[in-house]
Amino acid sequence: MTTGTTAVWGRAQQQDFRGRVRGSLLGGAIGDALGAGVSGLTLEAIRATHGAEGVADFVPVHGRRGAVTAVTQLTLFTVDGLIRAQVRRDTGAWHPPTDVHRAHLRWAATQSAWGPDERRKDNGWLAREEWLYTRRAPTRECLAGFGDSTMGTLAVPKNPAARDSAALTRSAPFGLLVGWEPQLVLQLAVECAAHTHGHATAQLAAGALAVMVHGLARGETLDGSVQRTLALLAERPGGEQVTDALRQALGSVRQGIPGPALIEALGDTDSAEEVLAVALYCALVGEDMRHGLRLAVNHSGPSAATGAVCGALLGALHGETALPPGWLAELEGRSTLLELSDDFAMEMTQGPALHSPTAAAPGWLARYPRD
């Protein structure tokens, strides 16, 4: 697998990229946390509890305000796997789907163990974060897909009929590989979706999100990123449902004042293409991140999933300075998210200064072992 030309990063470019990485990862987590307390509730139930405007702030869930779900947990380990893939490239081992899969197996261990296994030095630093050792509504598909060490592939995927959004919601980080060509970003996201999801719609929805984030992280407009995504999907068999959902989201922008009726017309199930369509629509019509995320969680569908995807898009589009500070201050795991975001940005912009086939910074290999 090739990744295209190697970028030469100026200081301003590095700062912009780091801001978009932080924005996407933290924005996705904020959207996840905002929707977590109302996910699965009908709009009527949300309004009955939170008023006519619906939920406007974090509500207590999992014992605290600002708590995230398995969506954010899995996204963190996606990033960890991508960094490990870059580091392991020095050894001659270059197969990012395998490294991402290994990272998600480390997530699976957090769902059954009491805490970090300090004897496993090859786990790296993220797997030693104690706050991750708790179940936050993981899907059956993810638990089953990562329940053993066998890696699902496009030829033999795990959960062949799975079409829900759990592969989609962990796939924004693939788009942050800005040195890669868009079609390779799409392919990697699709291959990694097959680790838990066999339905082409679930796989291509994950790929579509990755390509949209990729365009935004490169400084493109959201509409331009969607158009590029549609063009790439047109070349892939089985992409009709995702393409139709994206086009419906684009068309809904011109249909009136944004609100739950237009959102629920795009879908209110946890199917991957409907979650993607709702999130994209809210990102397109949101006046700012706060407005977009409130739209993304106030409906009868899976609010944590739609909030997370919308937040990842808006964060990549606007960068970290657009994140609502009040929500950011209360976000669970904020320091971990920041640390991992900055490590990812440093690896992608300054990787050769950190490691090579013949030398490496010891501290970096302690954080991201080659094993």
C-alpha cells in the first residue's frame, strides 16, 4: 500500500493541521457526549424532559456530565493503531489494517479487564489509561468482531450482515491521513470496517466519512469534500445506498428551516447511511458547532452516533478554536484526547525525526512500540 507523495510541512501548515486533528477528535467526542444522555429516546421524550428546544447541554449519564461512549473509546484506539502503523513501517511491516485491528483488540481488552495489564509493555500508553476500562454501550457487532484475534477482511468479514453505524463512528481518523490520496483513505476505512461489519453499506459509509474528513483536513469546503466523496463512491460497487443518503442530505439543505422534521426524514435508525446523512445535514446547516451539534442530537434516532459524526466533520472543518469551551471543559477524557491528537499530528508531520529503520527516540517507542 502506498500513501502518495511525502508532504513537506511548514510551521503554519503544522499548526493548522494540529488544530484540525484536535478539532475532529475532540469535536467527535463532544458530539458523542452531548448525545449520550438522550440516545435512543424519541423526540417527544427528549422534549418532555429537556423542554421544547430539546437537550442544549450535557446531561448526566454513566455517572457524570460529559461522559463519552464506546464511540469515542474506539475512535481513540483507531488513532493509536494508525500511529503504530507508521512506527512499525520502520521494521518493513506495512499493513495498516492489521495495526488498526490490533489496536481495537486492545480496546476489546478494556471491555473485560478490571484495569491495565502493566506486564504488557507492548500495549503502549493508551491501553494504560484507566478511565477507558469501562463499558459504555458497545455494540454487539464490535464486541463479537473483536472477541477473538481473527481479523475480518473484505473477502471474509466479521458479522456479514451488519449494517449499523458502529464502524462508521470510529472512522473519522482515517481522514486525517492527509498525506494519502483520497482513494487510499477510502480503501483503508472500508477494509477496517470489515473487521466488524460485512454489509457493503456499513463499509462504504465508513469510507465516505473518512474521505469527507480528509478533504476538510486538507482545507477544502464541506460541500467540496462531499462532491469528491460522491465521485469516489460512484466507482465502488454497492455504494448506491450511501450515495443516495448523501444526496438526500444535500437536497434537504434547501428545504426549509433546519429542525427535527427534516432530520428524521433522512432517517431515524442506526443504519450507517442514515446516521451519516443526518450528521452531514446538521454539519451543513449548523450556524456554528454548538448549533450543528444540538441539531444532531435532538431527534428520535441514535443521538450519540449522529452527534459524534457531526462533531468530527465540524471539528475538521473549523479546527479546535471552534469547540465550545464550556463543553470542552467538562468532556470526559479531554487530556487523553488532546495528548493523542498531538501525538498523531506530530507523527504525521515529523515522523522521520522521531523514528527511522536505524534509530528512534526511546520515549516515542515506549508510547508506540513496534511489537
